[in-house]
Amino acid sequence: MQSPALPRGGHALLVTSGHLRHLDPHLQVPPLLLANYLVAAFSRAAAPRLAFPLLRRLLAGAYPLRPDGFTFPPLFRATPGPAPAAQLHACALRLGLLHPSVFASGSLVHAYLRFSRVAEACRVFDEMTERDVPAWNAMLSGLCRNTRAADAVALFGRMVGEGVTGDAVTLSSVLPMCVLLGDRALARSMHVYAVKHGLDGELFVNNALIDVYGKLGMLEEAQWVFDGMASRDLVTWNSIISAYEQDGKVAAVVELFHGMRESGVSPDVLTLVSLASAVGQCGDERGAKSAHCYVMKMGWDAGDIIAGNAMVDMYAKLSKIEVAQRVFDNLPARDVVSWNTLITGYMQNGLANDAIRTYNHMQTHEGLKPAQGTFVSVLPAYSNLGAFQQGLLMHALSIKTGLNLDVYVHTCLIDLYAKCGKLAEAMLLFEHMPRRSTAPWNAIIAGLGVHGHGAKAVNLFSQMQQEGIKPDQVTFVSLLAACSHAGLVDQGRSFFDSMQNVYGVVPIAKHYACMVDMLGRAGQLDEAFEFIQGMPIKPDSAVWGALLGACRIHGNVEMGKVVSQKLFELDPENVGYYVLMSNMYAKIGKWNGVDAVRSLVRRQNLQKTPGWSSMEVKGSVNVFYSGTQTEPHPQHEEIQRELQDLLAKMKSLGYVPDYSFVLQDVEQDEKEQILNNHSERLAIAFGIINTPPRTPLHVYKNLRVCGDCHNATKYISKITEREIVVRDSNRFHHFKDGHCSCGDFCHYSGKRQKSLFLNLPAHSSTRCLSKLGGTASGNRTLLGTGSSMKELLEVLQLLVTGPLETAPVQKKGQ
């Protein structure tokens, strides 16, 4: 008897698929057994369009058959979407075939989790009268795929509590959740569980342990597992090499690579990805060429896009961005990861404009949809340039694609708003996102810090602890920097001391640099120098550079000489340190010292980074350079007229140019012209011309704002009745009504300045003014910035006539 009529293609599938390859289609077999075999065969062949009609024939044919517990599991596995899964679920319930069969229920759980229907999967799982290990594993792996880390760990605890012993699949599902949660203690507990239940001998489990320990930065534990393994495969070697690469131990990566080859295990593309990254990090150009040659020898450059992307990343990390671009151009095929890698490479090399240009080309000519990595690569470029309007478009695109819900994209958006001066909006984004990881906390703490809100940053750190988020190295870098900007020296010391003692975070060079910067800004140069001398690690150029910057602020030339020699040895090609030393000599009029430093720069063929400022108006970013422009701005004449007009009004209010910030030995009138053409003033004048009155202005500068421009901007904010926000290389300055949010803490010996505008009659005693270092212009007098309240009262007693009008005094901490 021939089997009943089958859907088109059924016979062919019957005799060619897995289990039924040798089955004679004319053989008489029980119809239900044959139907189950067919359903399984169709499902295995990814042909649900054949399997589902067969189920309907079983239920509604001339001779209906009642499905059994083996009919539905393959159908659940083959279901193409959540709606068919729900229909099959209802059908199985109606036939009473779900709860008695752990196999069917487990398959349904897996089906729902494939489509991220976690609630439905949990309901089916909880209704199961009996659960075997595969059922637990199906639920655990599904939660892991849906990044429900906390729920997966809780379910594993429930499994252990019910006395069910997991297997290697159980461990491989739960171990990655330790990384998502950043929970080192949980990783160790899972390792203990593996040993207790005899799973530590499984190659698969050991590989997973090495991978997790590596991603959590637990290299000693990863190495211990690696050393104890009786046998190692390619995955083992890739896991341990990746662990050391992620931790920055590049020398160990190269050593392990050689050990891998000596053991007879041939590297694959993933091995080369880790090796190339390590070579790029350590600046080994010769090693980079060797790695590239190996890729070409294996033929991966012609056919493996992963290898090509790794080469682009390697050359970008070596600051060989032109080579990276050539490798990218020669890739036989490019995916979105290729573009993201090149965009990130431009950002790593400080080329934000090129990063944005590359992204625009990807969008315009390639038609690729931006992925998570695209947003994470491009958003920092908009942040660095202050291109807020363009950044807003990226925010809108992230909402359209649903990627704004991704924690890393959302964190980059917080960073964008904070660095573009929109701190309130950044706080709003932070408050409306899940905050289970450190990344968003670190971003908002850093944002508060650069805006000078140190106390708020400290309060947010306390809130972070209350919510059970463990701070990491980046958290303390942001926190210490916030304390430095706000002058919270005692609190900064306390946080630094508690890092390792309380939180188990080992300080790295960045933390020491923040401490030196904080002490230096506060004028405690000797303590900062002693702090460096007592460091348990070798101080790098960032640490000494922070001290040199403090020496420049406080005019300590002798210490500056000592520090600059250290820097010239550590980082001889960084022209910024030579510029700082030259500026220190110029400020005190030692032009011989200036000439000596500049001669040293010329002999080494170093180029000074030109100072520039940018402003975005009507979606277009305009960039201005200090000094004479090789290509003048189209509105150059208007800008110059506006600057001259502003200078006259400023002088009428008592502004006196501070020529100590002119670093050329020229005549006084020329010094005034140099100051008036600093890039931030050009940008401010441009903004005044091209925006409605009283509109806030946002300026972005690549170097620090000089003291004279800082003082001038306070006057301009009062004259124009505008809020002017300037972001320099160090922090934000919010100028309004003649005051700055930094309280002048950044520019005058680490002390906050008191600026009082007094309305005095023209004949007021010059003795009053000279006593405080003040100046008079008409009936408007600006008192000197170092005045104490006692001295001010003495001046008031000397005044004979005229009303007194004062602006609020900036107190420390405001």
C-alpha cells in the first residue's frame, strides 16, 4: 500500500533526507510513524511550508490521525515566527500533548525564546510538570541570547536549588553572563561548580572559563586553567591569546602565538585578529608587516573580510592611517564592520572630520545600514567637533533603527550632549535609560566634571553605589578629573585612597595623572612632585605633562625645567611640551629661553599644533585659526569690524589686555592685535554677526583658552547679553553676565577670582585703585582680582562720594 498523497516534493524529500534515506516509500508502515518521520524530515530540511500542511492533513484528512508527543517538537523547531509558534502551542494544548511531554514543552520554550518572547517562554517553562536538564538548558540559553543576564543567573540558582545537576551546556550558557554582569565572584563560583561536578575536565568548559576570565581581566585565573589542561585545541589558544590582548599584555600575545605554532596548532583568522591588535597596540611596525605577510601567504587578504578588517585596525593603531586607508580600498568586499573599523581608526588618530567624511560616504555610496558599532564610532566624532546639529541627526537615526536602546549607543549619546554643552539633556538621557552597567554612569560623571560640577559628580557617585553598581577604573578617572576641575582636593585624595582599599581597583597611570593635575591646579606643586616620586609604577608622559601644565599656570619655571627634561626623554616628538616650556619663558620675558626651545623644535622637525576654534551655525561647522589666515573667512572684514567694536566697548568697561599671554617679542600695539585675533574671539564675533541677539553661542577650541581671552569673553557676555559656552581641551566654561562657571579657577594660580564692578565717580581716589591693582574708565571701575574683603572695606572707607554697585562675589565651590 502506497503512503497517502504527499505535498509536492514530499517523495523526493522522503528518500533523500536524513533518517528516511533508505526507506522504501512503498513500504507499509504505521501512518503516524511515517507522518512523524516526514514532519521531522521537512523540519530538518528547513521546509516548514511542507511540514505544516502535513499536520493539517493529519488532523482534517479523510482518515484523521491523532498526533503524539513526537509530532510537535520538530514543528516547534521549524516555526518561522512567533505567530505560528503560538498557533502550534494552542493546538498542542487542545490535544493535551504539551504538559505530559517534557520534550515538546522544552522545544516550545526554545521556539519562543528564538523570537525574544521571554514572557511566553517563562510561562510554558513554569507550567511544565517535569523538567529535565535539556529543558533547563533551553531556558538558560534562551535568556542568555536575549541578554537577560540577571534572569539567567537567577534561573541557574533555582535549578541548583531544585537539586538538578547541570552539564557542560549549562555552564557554557551561564558563564558568558558573568561577563555581561561584570561579576568576577560569580565567575569563580561557576568554576567551583564545574570542579565539584567533574566538569573541569571538559575541553569545552575549560575554553569557556578561559574566555570569561580573560574578558573580566582575570588573567591569573585564565592562565591557571590554561596550564592545567591536558589537551588544547585551536579555541583554547585563541581564548588565551585574546585574553592577554584585551588586557594590553602585547608581549605575552606574541609569545603565546609562537608557543601555539610550536605545539602544532595552526592559527586561524581569529588568531590573527588578536595578534594584529596586539602588534598595533605596542607600535611594532616590523611585527605588523610580518602579520600582514602571513595573511597574504594564507590568502586571507583575498577572500576573508575579517582578516582584512584586522589589517585596517592594526595600521590605524600604528598611526599609519594612510596605509589603513589603502588596505581598506583594496579589500575585495566591505561590510559595515569594515567601515566602522576605518571610522574608528580616524578617530583614534584625532581626525574627526575624516571620520565623519568616511561615514557620509558609507551612507551615500554604499547604502549600508549603520550598526551599533557605527554609532559608537561616529558619535564621538560629532562630540569632538561640537557638531551638535549633525549629532542630533544621528540621535534621530538611532531611534529609527531602535539602536538608541543599546547601552553603548545610549552612553555615546549622553557623551554627545554633555560635550556639546547640553548638560541638562544629557542628564535627561541618563535618567531614562537602564543603568545596570558602569558605562552610562562614567559618561555622566565625566560630563558633570568637565562642566565644573564636581559636587554633583560626587553625589552621583554616591547614588551609583546605592544602586549596587561597582565602580571601575574609568569611573575613578572621571571622578578624580571632576574633583580636579572643581578644586575638591581633599575629596579627590579620599577617592584615590579608597580605590584599592575599598573597591579593589588598582590605580593606573591615568589615575596618578589626575591626582597630579588636581594638586597642581590647587598650587600644591611640591606635593605633586613628591607624589610622582612615590609612585609604585613608572610615571608616563601624561603624569609629568600634568605637572608641567601646573608649572605653566603658576609660573614655576625652575620646576618646569626639571619636568620638561623628563618629558623630552619620555616623549621627544610631542611638540606640546616644548610649547608649554616656551610659553613659560615668554610669560616672564626670558626670550633667550624661548629661542632655545624653539631652536630645539626646529632641529627635530616638529610642527606646532595650530590653535583653532569652531562654531556650528545653521548646521554648518565654521573653523577659525589664530593669527593670519592663509584663506580668510568669507566674512573676514565683518568679523574684524565686530572685534574692534567689541574691544572698544570692553575697554570702556575697564578691560586691560594681559600681554603676558602674547608669546612673541613684538611691540605693544601688535600684541593687542595678536590677542584680538585668537581663534575663540574670531568664532565669537562670527556667532554674534550670524545669530539673533541674545542667542547663546557655543564655541569649541582644540587648545586651552588663554587667560586674556577668558577675561575678554566675560566682558563680551555682559556687553552682548548672551550666554557664551566655550569648550576647550580641558573643560567647559559657561560665561554669563560677566562671570564664568569655573570661577577663574583654571587661569590664575588655582585660586578663584573675585570680580566686582563698581560704579564710581570719575574723581575717585587713584590710591583706592592702586591699592587693589584696579583700573578706571569713566565712571566704571574694575577692582583687582586678588582683593580681599578687608581691603575692599578699606577702599569703601576711602570713597568720598558716589553709590556703590557690586556683582555677587564668587565663593569657593560655587
